[in-house]
Amino acid sequence: MSVNVPPNIHHVGEVTSTMDAARQMLTAANGAPFAVLAESQVKGRGTGERVWISPKGNMYFTLCISEKSIMPEIVPVLPLLTGLVCRAAIMSLINGANVHVKWPNDIIYAGKKIGGSLVESEGESLIIGIGMNVELAPPVTDSGRASTTVNEIAAALEQPKITPTQLAEFIWKHFFQMISDTTLTRKIVVTRFDAAMDKSLSLHRRTPTGRDPEELHAIGLNEWGHLIVSRPDGTEDTLMTDYLF
Ligand code: BT5
């Protein structure tokens, strides 16, 4: 796939979820990459059916691509690659933005959550959803961490505001740049994600009713992209599928 795939982004108003809207467009797209950018969502979702709060003003974006367009060894680390793409997009729109990632799927600024991603599949298509707070930082009502916005970073650095469309176009560009790099390996994605993590964050396992009180800290990723954490007593654990607040 060439580096400069022209953006094929369908702009829509309010949807249930851009994941559903994108699924409905898969047949017509016939394997060609496309994305959906919505103004708001009434049933935005995070991982594990958690709610993604989706008021008008932020970016609700789903990118669909044929699995064949991605090197097979990259597919298992696609959530990590997506985080790196989002970080790169923000950092190229705002000079000096010190954005981090949190394993496995969050974008973080100053300890607060700017956005997150969700990877699903349907047949041979990968459906990559990204929610990013651009203008509004919704109060988080479950046990999640406080939220912030891309434009709070822009304001802190005295730079112009970003729009959801600009951000979506930059994400598209960085995504295709990254997956077209024939030298990219799983190890490189994992190493870059490790370097971009904010290891000072206190992490908590999610439970069905909230968060586990045990405070964990990220040490790093193993070669598979699994997270090694330290417990308060100094012992270590490796997380493969646990999601963290
Ligand atoms: C995520 O899930 O972070 C993935 C979010 C993906 C949203 C996009 S929007 C476009 C596409 N269409 C969809 O329907 N979804 C995708 P997770 O790591 O499970 O985080 C969910 C948690 O984040 C919630 O339990 C809250 O604690 C918190 N949260 C919800 N809305 C938020 C927001 N707008 N900003 C910051 N945190 C939020």
C-alpha cells in the first residue's frame, strides 16, 4: 500500500456509534480503505461495552482497512500502533505537545485521558475506532481517570485550536505512513510504545463494578506487547488482556 493514500473520510452527523456506521458501509467499500467521522454518538462505546461519552465537539472516527493491507505480525499489536498514530497526529498538529500512551489503548496528557481506541473485525476488515476529546472534556462518572482535550494542550502551548476534521485527517495520514513502512516490525511497534508510555501513572485493574484498589505501575512491555507491572510489594506481574483504569 502506498504511503500517501488520499483520505476517504465520510462526514456524518449524529450516529449511534461510528463502529456501527462503518460496518454498514463495508460492503459498498469493497475492500478499499475508508473512514467515518461523526459529530456525536448516542451509543459510543469503549472496550468491554464500556460507555464512550460522545458530545458534539470531539472526534469520533472509525477507520476500516482490509486485514491484508497490514503485515501479519503487526495485526496483534494494532491497538498499540493506533495509540502511536494518535500521539504522532497530535504532536505534529501542536508543537511541543508532550503526549503519552497508556497500555493498551489510551492517549494521555498530564495524567489525564484525551482519547482511546477500539479494534474490531468483520470478515477480512479491521475496524479501528478512535475517540478523541478535542474541545470538551466530559466528566468521567465511572472509576476512570479524569479527562482532558487536545485543545487544552493547544491552549497551554499558546497555539491555535484544532478541529476534529484536522485531527482525523492527520490520523489517516500517520496511520497509512506507519503501515506502509516495510521496515516496521512488531518489535519496533512494541519498543516505540514502551518509550511513549507515561510510566509514572498509577494503574488499577478494572473489575465488573469499578477498579481494583491495588496500585500498579508500568515497568515496560515484553516482546509480545504484554505489559509488565510492579505491585506495591515490589513483585511483578504480566498483563495480557486486563484492562486498566
Ligand atoms: C476506550 O475504551 O478508550 C476506547 C474508546 C473508543 C471510542 C471510539 S469513538 C469512535 C468509535 N465509536 C465508538 O463507539 N467507539 C469508538 P476504554 O479503554 O474501555 O475506556 C472507556 C472508559 O473511558 C470509560 O469507562 C470511562 O472511564 C472513560 N471515558 C468515557 N468517555 C470518555 C471521554 N470522552 N473522555 C475520557 N474518558 C472517557
